[in-house]
Amino acid sequence: MIFSMKQILLGLMLPLAGVAGLQAATQPTMQDYTQYVNPFVGTGGHGHVFLGANVPFGHIQAGPTQKKQGWDWCSGYHYSDSVLVGFGQMHLSGTGIGDLGDIALLPVTKNNEREVKFSHKAEYATPGYYAVTLANGVRVELTATQRTAFHRYTFPADTKQEQVVLDLSQGIGWDKMTACSMKQEGQNTVVGTRFSTGWAKDQRVFFVAEFSQPITHQVMEGDTLSVLSFQPTGQPLMVKVGISSVSIENARKNLQQESPNWNFNTVVADAQTAWNKELGKIDIQTNNATDKRIFYTSLYHTMTAPSVFNDVNGEYRGADGKTYRGDFTPYTTFSLWDTYRAAHPLMTLIHPEKQRDIAQTMLHIAQQQGRLPVWYLEGNETDCMVGNPGIPVLVDIALKGFEVDKHAVLDAAKKTQLFGDRGLDLLKKYGYLPCDLDPTHETVAKGLEYALADGCIARLAKALKAEKDYKYFLKRSQSYRDYYFDKQTKFMRGIDSKGHFREPFDPFKTIHRADDYTEGTAWQYIWLVPHDVHGLISIFGGDKPFTNKLDSLFIVQGDMGEDASPDISGLIGQYAHGNEPSHHIVYLYDYAGQPWKTASRVREVLNTMYHDNVDGLSGNEDVGQMSAWYILSSLGFYQVEPAGGRYVFGSPLFDEATMNVGKGRTFRIIAHNNSKENMYIQSVKLNGKPYTRSYIDFKDIVRGGKLEFMMGSKPSKFGVKPADRP
């Protein structure tokens, strides 16, 4: 069942006991952008979105956890369910694999309760705050700082003994506890450890849980579960939980520094202030209230991760399991196969202050594990997904001029691409990945991802005048043309060690994890050459045959087969917006001189694939990537090339948007005569002067200024000339 925002709010706008006056506690001069965020978007369908309380890029995501029931419970919560087993302190958002859920607490009125029913009518959520009244009568409220969770439990007035279940065995998805400990310190505190394996093979969590009332009784069930009892006082029972990946002492320091007192409302207000500061980095003007909610909810989704991964004393757990302390803030939860496409290019625009830290995190991971991260989670390399997506992210940061040693970036990227694992040994030997020699399959997807990473390295090497490296990696980046592209069928195809294309071939059919593509079909993978779009156009034979094939993508229908990946969703013909390999495709028309087709397809996706309800996404949120596409595209541009900062024009959705690009500068985007029908760019001005190119460079955005689009209802000649194309 799909619920509208109006239906959700009618059910959720309950009296918020104890949080009255939060608006007054917030800075009166700050606009409240959190009012436009609907945290329930993506908690249904296949969105896999986290629901609960956190602050932007915080290590803590405190929220409800349900029973493990399958793929759609990867975040620990799905809107279709109505039973909770605990409130964990850490959750993932939008991933296709479940993990975390650590240090679960559940307030109960009977000591044998291990799960509690709830109703969505008794739930409320806003950025930095979550509340639910459970069927046992306990009102649960959650808020958070970067490294601590803050719970407030209001028990029914007739409760004779207030009890909290602390369960260290509980986890989400693949997570399995391998070792744990807990002990009471003094009257009010429980400290302990939880080690686990799962998606993150060796996760370590140290915690300190401090209660507002003395623990009057403790019953242990084995080593993993404890039922804590408290004498009713007529006041809510509160608990603060500090976590660390290093030590109990560090968890205690995090708690002491970030949550030194028991003022729950103040922490909620501080969290709301933090969210408003970040959400306010883009201010949009529109009369469409639904679009405004979708926009700020999307922006909210982009800031769950990457997550801060050090303690207040600067210590963190490295990729090699050792403890380090650096002059930067390390991050974790890098879903790079997804986020290199839009989430990180968006971050370089609105979070410039974080780019040095992200670059240093990646460089230090490379030092500790021998190569750049692929999918990095809680100090662990999961090697999830294909390619080396850390390379485009890091090279993009370097090429955009952020504070990082470009030579160190080049060295780390080269070492990663020459490492020899994950099929790279075959690439070095053959120049491509033979489909008959790679036991893990997906060789076309791997080869194209490696080619675009090579293209990024070549671009950086050229900027650094490293001629030998430039020539070598440029050649490797052309493997899409030299090997995978079939001139007869005009598809990228698997090729064996003898140079023959795999037969039989059906561009519609796919077998998840057992064919030549990753979560896609041959139709979706023709276009994965973002580093050399003009080269791709040339092997098709020019603009016309290229655009004819591209037109077909949005029209053709075919049977993907019963073994197709569920990630192939959000279909328009064979274009699959529900999964990342398709995200740049609508912008390829600009490169072939038909920007009006980009405009119409961008508007179609914006208006049909994003909604203001629990099933509001066309696929997994993927740690902010799905929403980042919406943010950039609704502003009017998108970075197609994986590194370098060329943002290609589409069709701005809003009448006006002002983006804070750092250093006190703003970039203002105005769409004159904009409407549902007037989706086509007629002309453009940059800082008051005529501008003819169908793209804009990063440097022109971040220096601040004003970009004006003149919109109309019919395609124009804007951006058509070869000199004006990206």
C-alpha cells in the first residue's frame, strides 16, 4: 500500500510529549528546512532507507529494528512491518545488503518481552528525532549526536517496574555477533563490547550506556542479553549510549564530550540546528509544495553517509585493524560504486570543507590495505560491487583543486589499478577480462568500470605531465572500443580468451551474478563510457546512429528472464533508473547535439521516479546516490564524466535555487518562464553575459555568480553546435 504525505502526517502529528518548544530552542533567525523533510520516504518498496535519529554524516543512526525478513529489511526497518525487536544505535541507509543494528535496547513492561508491536499511527519522525508509542504503552523517543545516541522512555503510569532489554546478539542482515561482553559500572552504567562478522568481516563496537536512574536489578541470559530493571520515579527513563571502534574508554570520552548532561530537548534542538545548517546549503524557490518536500528529503538522504569514524580524541580503527590518530576526520560507509556518479560530485559543490578529509581517508586506507577502497564499512573492505570506484572520487577531488597531494593521488590510483586482484591480473595480461577465465563473471561491467577508472588516472597524469602514465592508462581506458564493443550488434559483449564474443547473445536477458553484466543487461551497459562519450559516439558511426540507438533504449521492451536482478527497476523501456549504471545516460544527448531530448527525459524521470510517500524511490537509495541524482538534475545539471567537474545541462525544475558553495560564495540558478510545459532551454546567461555551451565547469560554479536559463515549450538550437557541446 502506498501512502501520501498527507495521509502519513495525519497519522503522525501526535502530541510530542517533552519536545514542545523545540522551535523556540532553535536559532530564530535560521530557516527551518527540516519541515520539508519526510523521513518515511523510501522506507517502503525497495528504498531500504534508514528511519530514526541522526545528525549529518554522524556515526550514530539510532532507530527501530525489526526482525530479519528478507532483502527489503536491509536497513533494519520496512514500512510494511509492525513488530520491533529493538532500537539499535547504528543502521545503514539504502544498501542492498543488511548489516549493523549494534547495541540494541528495548524498553518493556514484562521481563519476558523480546518483541513489541507498534502502529505507524503512533510514529513520528523529523531530522534528528524519532518517536513511537509501542503497543506495551511505552513512549520511545530518540535523538543523536555524531558519536552518541540519546533515548527517552516514558512508561505507562501504572508500570510497577520499568525494564530495558540490552541485546548484544541482535543485528541486521548478514551481521552475526562473534564475541561480546557487558558489565555494570556503578549504579547507572553498563559498558561492553560487541564484535561481529557479516558484510563487514571484522566489525568492532565498544560502548558505554549511561542511564538516568539507578539500575535496581540485572538478569543475564547467557553472555549476550541482559534485562535491566529500574524503579519508577514518575519521570521518563533516559539512556545515553556512546560508541567507539577503538575502546570502551574512547566511547566514554565521546559520551562525556558530546552528551555531558540529561537535557534531551537540547540535544534534539542541536540536531535540528545541524540539519538546518546543512539543508540550508541549497535554498530553492518553487510554488510546488510536493516538489519542495521531495527535494529536501532527497538532500537529507544524501547526508547519512559517509559517516564520521573517529573518536573525540582523534583516534580511529584503520583498515589494517590498528589504531591511528591523524590530522583529518576519517569517514566510513563508502558505497563508491553508487556514489561516485552523483553523490560525491554534489558533495564537492556544497560540502567543500569535507573534501580534504575524504581524500585523506582514502589515501590512508590505501596505505593500510594496499589499495583504495571499493565499498568500505566500519574499518572493513567489503569488496562489494565491481571496478575501482574510489579512483574517480579521489581523482575528481584532486582535479577540482582541493587540498590534496596530486602526486600521492596518482600513486595510490596507479597502485590500485595495478594491484592484480579482482580480475586486474587478467586485464594486465589480455587488455580486457576474458569471460571464460573470470570465475566471478560480470566481465563486461568490470571491464567498463576499470576503463573509466583508467581514464580518470590518464586525465590526472596528463595534468601532472606524467607522460608515460598518461599514455599507458589512456590506452587501457579505450578497452571498451578495442575489445567489448561489437560493431555488428552495437552492444558491449563478453569476449573470451580467444577473442570471440560469447554466444548465444540476447541483449535483454540477464542472470544475476552469473552473466557478463552487473545488475543490468546489455542494453544498459552500452553507455557506460562516461570518460569518453565522444569516443563512444564515434564507434557508433556518428551522432545520428548514436542517438537512434539511444532513442531505442527508452522504447524497446524485452524479457529479462526470471533470474534477473531485482535492482533492475524504474524502467522506461530498457533505461533503468532504479540502478546506478543508467544514471548518466539521459545526459548523453547533449554530447550528440540534441540537448532537448535530455531535457524531456530528465523531466520525465524527475516527475515519475521520485514521490513523496513511503514507496517514493524507484530502487535502493544506495547511500544517497538515488537522491543526489534528483538534487543535481532538479538544479539543472549533472556531472557525466567521472572526474574533472563538467556539469552537463538538463532541465531545471525550480524557478530559483541558491547554492552555498563555500568561502562565503553563493551560486544562484534562475529559470525564467519555467513550467511543466516549458522544459526546454532556449538560451543561457552566466553572470549577465550570453552563454552558449550546454554545460558548465566546476570552477565557474564554485567562484559564485548567477546562471540564468530562459525556458520555453519547444526545443531550440541552444547547445547544438559542436563547439558548444560538452
